Amino acid sequence: MTQIGWYGLGSMGLAMANNLQRHLAAKKALSLLYTNRTMSRGSPLQTLGGIPEPSFDKLVSRCGIIFTMVSNDTVLQSLISSAVDSGHSLKDKIFVDCSTVHPETVSSAVAQLKAKEASYVAAPVFGGNPIAVDGKLVFAIGGPRGATEVVKPLIQDVMGRKVIECGEDATKSSLLKIAGNIVTVNMMEAVGEAQVFAEKTGLGTGPMEELIGEAFGPVAGGYSKRLTTGAYAPPLDARPGFGVSLAIKDARHAMSMAEKQGVKLPALELARKNMEAAREYAGECLDSSSMYGTLRQQAGLPFWNEKSRQE
Ligand SMILES: NC(=O)c1ccc[n+]([C@@H]2O[C@H](COP(=O)([O-])OP(=O)(O)OC[C@H]3O[C@@H](n4cnc5c(N)ncnc54)[C@H](OP(=O)(O)O)[C@@H]3O)[C@@H](O)[C@H]2O)c1
């Protein structure tokens, strides 16, 4: 039996690790070893049978498969470097990263791990926290076939409803994820604009939300709910569903790649500016949909709505 480890218990990681641990328990497999910068976030996972291991290096030395789900490229790079520099053998270990990172970060991780006879599988995800809780994420998987075949049964119908195969080049998964987030961020901008329009014209956000959900699907409907429930600006002691800085990172990754290829992304550029303006005004504790607050201000409304936090 392979021991499986997990690093990263944020908005997405905790929900995903909980589902993986439930699966392992049902299969009577070894319980998930987990670690996180803030270990206390693992309490729900421990309740399900997960086993805390505060040291990432020790976790790596004890596991054959190591999942990571962290905020950005810098955090992932530091974890990979820590594993590579730890002095422990990494031979035949499989590292599976589910975070959204730049393809160049993936290339670097692949090379570092290959030099240690370990494999890197990129498995970024589509869907927010509620979808992660339901185990219905869409994964884009890429990496050496031998490794992806080992990992897929831990994903399909465990953490995800669909695994999109991106081949043996792990950077392709990362590229697909970044491309997908062009749609995500632009859709949030579009829903935000429509809801500000509905409020200012007297149409009202209720009928608008009903239409968005019915005509444009549950994803767009979910983005509308983030606005009307105030989740775009949650209380300061809450963790946003998809932190605004994470979405800005994704938009910047897309724009840097687009620029190299001579591609224009004008709508994404606008959405990024609106997210940055929101963060400038209201701070870090904002959801990616918080460009809505900026759009409200541009229309002469307060940044906050009746359901959001108020400062
Ligand atoms: N949220 C979404 O809807 C969504 C959807 C698809 C993909 N993604 C992507 O999935 C990844 C995770 O997203 P998330 O929403 O779960 O993020 P999150 O809630 O911000 O969690 C980030 C995780 O990274 C850890 N971390 C952050 N900075 C760190 C540092 N300096 N050193 C060590 N650990 C650090 C956090 O530890 P602590 O718990 O100690 O803070 C936490 O475990 C991101 O790449 C994001 O772009 C997110």
C-alpha cells in the first residue's frame, strides 16, 4: 500500500483532502498524512482519520505520492526545493500539484524532480470550494503516463467528476488551467457588470440572478450569488472562496503568456484592473468576484452592498 501525503489546506485543499481521506478510509487504505503552514486548519481532516505530520520533509520521506494545493508559484517552488534539498531519496515518488501555476514553474519542478528520479504530475482544477466539497471538480492532468495512471483513481469520483487528459507534458495542464481562468475571470466581470446595471436601472438583482442561472448556467449563477450574498467581500476573519490575489495571479500568468505570443486579452486586462482596484480599496480579504465592488463605485454606488462586510 502506498502512503499518500497532502500539503495545503486552504479553501480548496481542505475540501479535496477531506474527500481523499474519506475514499482511503472506505478502501481501508493507509490514512492520509497531511501538513499545512497553519496546522490547526487540519482539524476536520484529522476527525476523518487524517494524520498530522507538521514537517513537509518528513511527510515527503514517508509518502510515495505527495499532493500539493497551494496559493501560488513561489510556495510550490519552495516546497519542491525543500523536498529536493532534504537529502532524502525521492526515487519513484510522485508529486501531484493541483495549484494554478505558470507552465514555467511546472517545467522547473519537472526537471528538479526528474534529476532525483521522481515524477511530477500537474493536476490543476476547475470549480470553486462548494464543488470541491462535493467532490465534483474538473481536473486537467498531465505528466508521465505511469504516474498519471497511478494518480487518476485517487481523483476520478473521489475529488473530481472529470479528468481531462493533457498528455505526458505536464506544462499543457497548467496552460489549460490558465486558459480556463481567462473565461472564469471574464465571466465574473460580465456578471458583475450585469448586476450593477440591474440595480441602477431598477430591474433589481433578484430577477437578474434568476435569469443568469437559468440562461447562462450554474457557474454564472454561482458567480451572481457571490455578489448578492455579499461573499465578494466576506467578513475579515473569513477565508474568501477564491482569493482576489489568486485570480490576479492567474490573470497575470495569462497576460504574460499572451504577450509573448502576440495575443491581446483586453477583457481580461480590464477585469484584472478592476480586481486590483478592489484590493487597493478594500484589502486582501476579498473574493475574485470583487471587481463588482469597483464596478459599483464606478456607477456611483458604495463598494459594499447590503450583504457584504461594510468596511
Ligand atoms: N479557490 C478557488 O475557487 C480555486 C479554484 C481553482 C483553483 N484554485 C487554485 O488553487 C490553489 C489553492 O487555492 P485556495 O483557494 O485553496 O487558496 P487558499 O485558500 O489561499 O489556500 C492556500 C494554501 O497555501 C498555503 N500557503 C499560502 N502561502 C503560504 C506560504 N507562504 N507558505 C506556505 N504555505 C502557504 C496556505 O496555508 P495556510 O492555510 O497556512 O494559509 C493554504 O494551505 C491556488 O493556486 C488557486 O489559484 C482556486
